[in-house]
Amino acid sequence: MSTNSSSTKKQFLQIRTPLGVAVYPKLDTPRKWSDLLGRSVDDIEGKLEISVAFDAAPAEKLKGQILDWAKAQGLKKEASLKNVPWKDEVDKVSGDDTGRILFKFTNYGTNRDGSLKRIPHWNAAATKVLNADFKLTSGSEIKVAGSADYYVKGANSGIRLIIDAVQVLKYVEREERNPGFEAAAGYEGEEDVFARDEESNGSTSTDF
């Protein structure tokens, strides 16, 4: 990790994280919180974001490096920080601490010219992933390249982490989630029922 060399410019901490696990990555489409819906929605004015879960030891080391840098930038007391981009991970089912720490990284959803921002992805061989449809999944093992920014807005000081690129060391296939259906007696085949209906009737109905 390093800062830039100019003392006249704001200094950012360059970050290369240890290996972590992607948690709810939203790096393909910018998202913005909707108070009306009570959830985040696709919005060009929103941000790209990802949380990364690290085991306690590497997480504390990364946190310490960031706080040391912030103190060098003028942070007098860690307790004065109102916003930090890390928190203990809690199991959503049991409510228990998992022992991991989540670090949240964000970036603007658009470039200065208004075009959608694309976060570059690299594979384990350090080769850029060129598939434009590639979507990172929760559970994938990754490293993040980015930077830390320390800010003060009146009494509201904090640290934000900016994501610039991702290296995917292990990709986890996306799973189709069962919306709550239960097993019952009946059809158990896997053939394409739409193709079967078309063969039987000579056409496919579009009435729903």
C-alpha cells in the first residue's frame, strides 16, 4: 500500500486486499436506495458496490493499515470517525457472529462522460475477463484493487473504500433460488413443455 507523493494534493491509500469472499456484489449495474420501496434499485445515478468478507486476522491487519494512513492524514482519534466501511458479519438466520469482517467498496456508476462505468475483472491467471456479460457472484473468492479516502464534513468524518478492479480466484456458479415451492406428487420430467405444446397444437399460445 502507498500514498501519492505530492503533499499539495489529497492523498489516497492504494489498496490490494488479501483473499476474501464476495458478498452481494453489484458491480454490473449501479444501484440506488429507494425510500419508497425500502430497497436498492437499478439507477444510473447510483453506485457500484460490493462487500468482501475477510477472516479476522487479515481483516484486522487491513483495518490497521487503513487507520494508520488516516491518522497520517490528520485523524486525531479513531473514535471521532462517524462512518467506517467495515463491520462484523452476522449470520442472517442465526444472528450469530460469523467471525469474519465485511469491508464495503463502492464506486460511481458512471464515468465523467455519462457512460456506464465498468469495473475490470481479472481471472486467476491475471488475464482480463473480456466477457461483457460476466457477473460476479456471492461466494466467489476474490481480491480487490482500489483505494481508501478519508473525509471530514463538519463533525461527520469517515473513511470510504473505492473499488477499481477485481481478481476472481475462484468463481461460484450462480444458483437459482427456490421461491418457496414444496415437493408434491405430479410432473417430474425435465423436457421443454413449451416445445411439447407447440408440437401438440401446432402453435404456441401467448395468452397468459
